[in-house]
Amino acid sequence: MQPQNVISIEGGDAAEDRLFDSPERGVFRNNNLLTEITPEAYAEVEAKIEVVRCAPREVIFAEDDPGDCLYLIAQGSVKISKKGRGGQQETLAFLMEQDFFGEMALIDRGQRSAQATAVGHAILGRVDRQTWDLLLRLAPNEVLSNFTKSVTKRLRDNNQHFIDEMMRNERLSLLGTTISSIVHDMNNPIGCILGACAAIQSTVQDELTHQMARIIRESVTRMETMTRELIDFSRGKTELHLQFVHVADLIEGLQPDFAKCRPFVDVQTEILYEGQLQVDRHRFLRVFSNLIRNAREAMKAEPGNRLRLSVKPVDSRVRFEISDTGCGIPSELLPRIFEPFVTHGKANGTGLGLAISKAVVEAHQGTIAVSSSDKGTTFQIDLPLTRS
């Protein structure tokens, strides 16, 4: 199920496409850059603003691109990011409707200092250098006043953002150091457990004992995977152990997670692709387990709830969708839901589950998206059929 009336992060559907087919005239009238200019000045400038429609995840401009224009946001939102840890794009800000961006490189004729990417569908107005010069001639006082107010607000927001980033990186560094120490101390007891399992299997022949030993081994492996995930994430690099895995094997590995959802949740699966994928099996099972657990916790313990997993081929990719009928994610939190230490509705949540899931998916050259409303949430994961 794809929730209706959603705010979508890195995702979209045909219904959303229709919202952006024909923007009305005047959609830029209340933009922060153009407020208080006269109707006559606005009409003359609007005729020269190029309307740009952006698809979800479309890069509007990249870091170091030439700065030959600025953009006004009429509908949708835009993520501003910059290369950070491990070459990953680190989010600097989310700009919403009526805001503008890209003005600094236009003014100083330099290169872009960050990357701008559409969040979901977006309608933008492209203001080139000639239109900017016209705007300054028609309404210099109003435009410069609006410009100064917006830049000042951004400076304040950026100061707070960098403080938050420093605290986050410090927490990640401390987390990595702590987990590494714990893993080092755990190596000996883990080795003893695995050695004991092997000894039991070699001396006892009954099937139940072999099953119990297999469960112990798999549980230890999951423990190691969880700790390795935290270490890799704190260092900004995800190391994968790739193997070809059938989709049916992945679904079978999720049965314990599905069992925890019942009896108050109707679990549905639709498998339209049954081939192989090249993935790190343990890490990918952890991604799905985390999404299923989040879905379960978002639904009240009462009949009528539904969890749905679908798998289908889409062009040269395989798409996994996990949908629930839970309470949804608040719209103000949705743009930051994949950031570290962002959590909602969990008294003891760490805020790392979705951030790690995103890092794992992207390490597989895939994408993860979310759409949500008060009727439920859908996570969409696209993976390439073959790795490049």
C-alpha cells in the first residue's frame, strides 16, 4: 500500500506527478526573495523565470559546478549537502517552499560550494544572471532587504547545525571506540561458544541438538554483524561480504521477524521476483529486520493492522517495499529520518537503525526511500540486479 497525501523523502508516485504538471502563475509571488516588491515588478520578473520540474533525488547542481543562476522553491523541498565522511553526502540543510538557494555562487561568480538535490517532486524557478540584474534594477531595496534577512537566518541555522554536527561526530567517534573495545573483549568467549557448538555437533547425532547448535551459531553471527555495523558506521565506511542469494532465502530469513508481528498484524507478502541478488546476506537481513521492527512498533496491538512486503523487478533493479498501517512519521521529522540519532516514538531508541540501514543499502549501490502519512508508512529499497 502506498499511503495517500504523503510527504515523500527520496520517493514519489504517479499521483504526485500530477500535482506538478501545471503550476499556476504567481507561484513565486510569496518567495522569501520576492516579498514586498511591487506587482508590476513581479510581473516583469516572473515572465523571465524559467520553471524547472525536478524528479525525486534529482541533482539540481553538484558541488564545484559553475554558479550561473539561483533557484526559487515553489513546491517541494531541496536538500543541501556536501561530501563528508567516507565520501558520503552529509546533509547541511533542508530548504522548504518559499525559500531560495544558489545565490552566493551567482553573486560572486564562483563555483557551487555544496550539492542541491530535490526531495521528492519539486517545482523550482530558475533565475539567471540577467534576470537577477533586472530584479535589482526594479526593486533594489526590497530584494537586498529580503536577501539580507534570509542569509542572516541561514547563518544562525548553520551555526546551530555545525554545533549539532560536532556533537554527533563526537558521539559517533566515542561509539566506535567503545564498540571496538567491547568486540575485542568478546572475541574469546565467542570463540569458545563456536568451538563448543562444533564439538557438540561432532559428538551428538540427534536432529534437535544439531538444530540448537545451528541456532547458536546464527545468533552469534548476528551479534558479530550488529557490532561490526556500528563500528563501520562510526568510521563512515561499510565493508560488505557479498554473495549470491536467492530472494526466497532472504524471505525465509525474515520468518522470525514476521512471527513477532502476529497475531495482531496481518502479514502479507507478494514475491514477483524469485531470482538472485548479490548482497551481504547478514547485513541485508538486519536492514529488513529493523524496518519490520519499526513497522510493528508503529502499530497498536489490535486487529486490523497490516504489514506488507513486496518484491518486484523494476527495469534493471529489484524493488522491495515494506508497508504498515501504523501511526506514520511526523512530517517535520521525515526529511531527517535517515540521519544519525534521529528517533521517534521510542523511549529507548538510539536513532541509529535507519541511518545504518541507509549506509548498508547505499554500499550495495542501492537507494532507500520513505513515504508516510497518518495512515501508515512505506519504505522502498531498490537494488541493482548486478553490481557494476
